[in-house]
Amino acid sequence: MNAVPTIQLNDGHPIPQLGFGVFQIDPDDTAAAVAVALETGYRHIDTAQMYGNEKEVGEAVPARGLDRADVFITSKLSNAFHRPDDARRAFETTLSELGSDYVDLFLVHWPLPTLHDGDFVSTWKTLEEFHADGRARSIGVSNFQIDHLQRLAATTDVVPAVNQIELHPYFLNDEVRAYGEALGIATEAWSPIAQGEVLDDPVITAIADRFGRTPAQVVLRWHIQRDTIVFPKSITPARIEENFKLFDFELQPDDIKRIDGLDRGEAGRIGAHPDTFDYIPALTPAQR
């Protein structure tokens, strides 16, 4: 089993740099996929209220004979629950679904600046409550732009521990990353291989051939060497295991530079823009 490095967050808590993501994994497949990940050696699982599979993540940990303290679990507040009282109720549901009295990291999933009178500050202050009472060991944000982070810095007490943003070789998102890291905010990457789009890139495949590795391993190793927290997802056991094998090779500085050079700026973004994203999921009967 390879040792996964940790990154020290600004609140003093360590987070495993490599995790396992469950975005778009059907709840019926989640427990099995997480079980394979835990068996492989992952000790960081990234889920969210909007993924609909928190319960299955929570069930997988004791099913593998692991103590809750052995696994770092992240979840995120649904876009449907930004109002403070809604956020409080939703957070209680997350703890219940996970079968735990705490979550290691809890994030505001999207800022939603065009909704709720643009008030994501009160949402963040509600997460500060969860942090203060210990039910969220760390708190952070996801998809926050520089101006969003500036508003938090000017009006709230707790600096986010992380900002989870779209980040891959075609979209380095460097300005947001650099601004956050100057404040001590760690960077997490979602869509780390651009939904597979970068895996056929000649630069990536040439480096992979030279190392005798897969393109995915090269891209994930690039994230690791750039001090990014990353959590690839898959339901295929062989791929889950492959994505974990990142710590017995090292890219050279020129390799990093060549991959950095693939950046397309805003044209490389494949997800929604945080300034305009306003999706609100339909509530399940249990959430109404």
C-alpha cells in the first residue's frame, strides 16, 4: 500500500492529498465502489448532499472494519439549502446519513451569487457554527471566485480551509488558485482529468509512454506535484486501483511545465461558471 501524503489545512487539520470521489456514482453502486477504494488504501472520500449517496458512503466505512476516525469524509451543502435554517437542517441530515456525529470537511457547494439576494455570507456564517461546535472539523467552499472570497474575508471570521474548483491541464484556474492560497486556502481539484478530455492529448500520452504509465496516472501525478488535493472517481475496480498508484514515480520539472502549457484559459472550462450557475435540485420527499 502506497503512503498518501497529507496537506496541513489552515485550521491545523491534515487532509489526505489523494481521495476518492463519488460524483455521479449511483447510490446502488456507491457502497461497492467505496469499499474497493478503502481496500485499495484510500482514506479520503468526497461526497455531497446533491450527489444523493452520503448514506452509502457512511455505510461503507464500518463495513470494511474501519473506525470512523480512520477515514476523512467531505460533504457539501446542497444548493437548495443556502438559507441558514435550511442549512442547519440539511447538515443534521448529512450527519444522520453518514452515521457520524461529525464530518471532517463541509463545504458550501456553489456560491449562487444570482440567487438568495446574492447572500452566501449568511450561508458561510452558518457553517462557522458547525465548525465552532466541532460537528464540522474543517469548513470550506467550492467554486468560489476571487470576489466571493474577498466578501468572506471582509465580513466573516473563519478563512475557508479549502476551495474546491474546476482544475485540470486545460483549465489551470490560476488566478483563483493563487488568490486563495495567498490567504492560506488549500486548493482541491474537481474534474481533474477534464472528464477524460485530456487523456488523448499528445503531450500527456508522450509523457505516459515514457514512464510506462497511463495518461490518467500522469495527470493525477501532475496534480499531486502541484500540491493540489485531488479525488478521481470510478466504479471500475481496476481503475480505482490504478488511480491510487501515483507515489512510486515522479514527473520531471519539464514534464510539469509541458502539462502546464496545455492551459486554454477560460476556453478550457468544461463546467458551469460560478458567477452564473444557479441550479437548484428538486427536493426528495425526505427533504420536504
